[in-house]
Amino acid sequence: MAEEFKAELTIQSSVEQLESIRNFVSKAAEAFGFEERDGYKIVLAVDEACSNIIRHGYGKNSDEKLHIVIQTAENRFIVTVNDNGKSYDIRTHPLPDMEAYLAAKKSGGLGIKLIRSLVDEIEYEQSNGENKLVLTKRLPAR
Amino acid sequence: MATFNTSLRESGKTSIIDISGDLDAHTSIQLERAIQDLIDKGRTNIIINFSKLNYISSAGLGVFMSFIDEVRSKGGDIKFSNMPEKIFQVFDLLGFPLLYEIYDDEHKAIEKFQTTAS
């Protein structure tokens, strides 16, 4: 994608909408030039972030909405997720030691670990009841 | 509507669940039910064949984590086969290959169950 790009999606807060979110991110990631493997990574990171907002931030209240904006700038693919739910800064979430985690066979909390492994930068802002999470993935150098 | 399907095959004492489509926070309940049904029937030699799976998120990974102890305590196992590379990268990122046996070919997983059967 030579010129800068911007696309937006507003959806209801429901896990049924996760597929629409993935399709939205996936199309833009492919057009931007990500290989399938890296495209999958940014799609998964956004899915995990939205899934957390839907289930925890909004407590599964499907009357609420998420607003997702995709922008590109040079080699950066930037996804911003806006919501009005309970605020939570995933950057400060303690990450499990995976060896101990697997040994304990826990079944939750893997999403944040994935998000932090999958993208290059995470920004988070909370103001006036609005949460803004920005996930950035750079196109690998060829 | 996310598309996800499970279908069941049997090979002797081993049950094979073919999963296809997208396994996410919406569809993972279907896989939970499929595995729980097998456990309820006493069939705990389980292979998950991933060849037609397009996508997995942590909700799908959590299903395997939640059943593995119970299945192993009953003398069985959950083994994985035919995993596309894009799916494997998610398992690999979280260290799952340390905990689960992953085979490139379903038949190797069946053989492993046969050779370890008492």
C-alpha cells in the first residue's frame, strides 16, 4: 500500500462479532503487505484485545460498542480500539512464567500474553471514561 | 456468524476430532462439548486433527488446557496432528509443545496411542 490508509469499524460488544473484526483487520493487513504469518499475528492481537473488552471491560453487555480504527504510516500498521467499559491497562498486567503456567495447567489469561508477544508497540490511554488501546505492528524489512 | 465445526471419527480405542473453521471466544464452547462428550463416554484417547482449522485464539487454547489433567488422570491423552504452520506458531509462542504431543501426521498419533496402550 503506497499511500496512507485509514478504515473504521463500529460493532456491538459481542463475541459473535469477533469474526467481523478479524475479517476487517485481515483484509487491511493483507493489502498493507503483511505475509500470511504476520497478518495472522496482528489479527490475533486485535481479536484478543477485543475479546477481553467484550468479556471483561463490558462484562458481556452486548448493548455496548467498540470502535476500531486502522491506520498505516510508512511501515507501521496501527490498530486503535476504543471502548467505554471498565478500564484496564494490559501493559501492566503481570505475565505468567509459561513453564510454571503450563505445569499448573491453567486455562485463562493467555490473551494478554499473546498480545504482548504479537505486536511491536502497545499504547493505552484512559480519559473521561473512554479507553483507547493502540496496537502497532511494523512490516518486516525485506 | 463465525463458522466452526467438529466431526468425530474413531480408530479402535482412539477418537479423532476433526476441527474446521475459526476457533475463538464465540465458538470454543462447541469444542468443549465435543471433548466433554468423549470423556463422558470413557473415550480418553483423543486426537485433534487441525488440518482444516483456519484460526485459533487463546479461547481455543484454553479448552485444551482445561481438559488435559482430567484426560491424563484417566489414562488417556489429547494429542494434536496436521497443524497448519500459522496455527502452530500460536502454540509455539506460548510453549504448548512442552505439554502436548504434536504430530505432522494423524496416523503417527494413532500409532503412539497403540504402542502406549496397556
